[in-house]
Amino acid sequence: MSPELLTGLVVFVLASFVGFEVINKVPPTLHTPLMSGANAISGIAVVGALLIAGTKEWNLTVILGLIAVILAMINVVGGFVVTDRMLQMFKKKEAKSS
């Protein structure tokens, strides 16, 4: 195992742990508004993952980049769906005409 891969794995595990702890500390009332801000960050992750996965040679970096693109896109789409659902709750309901 190369030192670069080991360093990358250590950073990934530590970032996952810190991210999990930070998300668990957010109260439910703030979670949805913060998600729309997180969509922008996920968009940046998609661009970075596309740059990594964009090479023509298939190796571990390209495969991990492809997985990162898929997971980041799921996060972006899910975030927009949840944000849209939240915004729908604040719209006034139309009166039914009889």
C-alpha cells in the first residue's frame, strides 16, 4: 500500500467521522435550511470528482472518482427534493371554489 493511498484513506475516515458528528449535532429545525447550502458544496464535489474521473485510463483513482460523482449527484438531487418539499409547506393553500 502506497503512502499516498494510506494518507488518503486516513483523511477520508477522519472526514467521515467529523462530518457524521457535525450533522448529528444539528437540530432538526435547522437541517432542511442548511441542506440547501450543502447542495452548493456538493456541486463543487461533483466538479472535482468529474475532473478526477475524466482521465481515459481506468485505474483506482478513476473508479473512486466515478463513485464520487454518483454519490455527490444523489446528494445534490436529494437535497433539492427536500428543499422543494420544505418550500411547498410555506406556500399558501388555494381556496377551493365550489
